Amino acid sequence: MSNFFSNYKTVDYKLFDKTFNLTNITLRFKFKQNLSKNIYNFYDYVLSEGERLDQVADMYYGDSKYVWVIVLVNDMIDPQFQIPRTYEEFRKYVENKYGSWENALNGVHHYERVSVYKDSLTKVADINPPLIISEELYNSDNLLPEEKKQISYLEYEEKLNENKRSIKLLDINQLNLIIELVESVFEWAQIG
């Protein structure tokens, strides 16, 4: 993947009287625009614990050098932070962010309304996704205990981490097409 950005043009970017020469990642838009025209070009894939993108590329496309295809298809800017952490990495991250595992487990991130009841026995509907509510509403008598839920920092972080497991894979039959598309965009960038 380290070679993927080597064909991108760089641009000078001025910030606080300093000039930085940065990779122009706006070319990614062209790929995404052309790729997303047909949803049948993609397959859902769920990363398992500790599975890396280069391993998926090797398994699915036959070579780990095509990891950039996965990064591109999933519109990743920094894959290191856009794939799920392993349990050890996750635990270390949580402890560092919240001071301890216990703080994350016991601290409240937010409150949710998860369902609607007509009375204490008659559920009208589940709310999916849940509605984020204020602490004041959570603590009021306006909602039944069955209608509300407290979300800890740990639950919140676990959900964010788990949501990163679902990625898209480009149909292997489209691989040559995407390679040609990438080459043509870079040729355009060299001319432009």
C-alpha cells in the first residue's frame, strides 16, 4: 500500500507562513465517482479479529499488493485507524483515553430512547436506531424504564470498533477495470 500514493501529484500548501508539500488525495474522488455507478461490483466482507487488509487482499485478489483497492473502495484515508483494533489494542486505547477500564465501563457517554410503550406492558415499537436523549429526559418520569438505556463509554467505543469490521470488496472480475481506471486518472493528473 505504501506505493499507492507514489503516483499522486503533490501540491504546496501554505499554513502559518510555512509551506508544506503534500500529496493531493483529491484524485480519490474520480475513482469513487466511477466505481459507485454499479452496486453489483461490490461484496460485503466482515473482518475477523486481528485480520489485516493486506491479508484480505492476498486471500481475495491473490496478492497483497492489491490492498490499495480495498482502501480505495472503502474510501479510507488512514486505514490504521479505520479498521477495527484487536482486543489488546482496543483495551490499551480505552484505558489510555478514559484513564482506566473501570472509568470507561462506569462512565456515561450518552442516553438513548430504545422503544415506545403505550403502558408498562404494551410495547408500541422499537426505535432503530435509538434516539439520543438528554440526561434530564432520561432521569424524568416521562419515560418508562423499558424505554431508555444508558450507554457507557465502553459500550460506545465497542460499537465504533465493531462497526469498522464491515468493509466492501470490489468484485475480482472488476480488478483489471479498476487498475485501468487508476492508470488513466494518473495519466490525466500528469497532463493536467
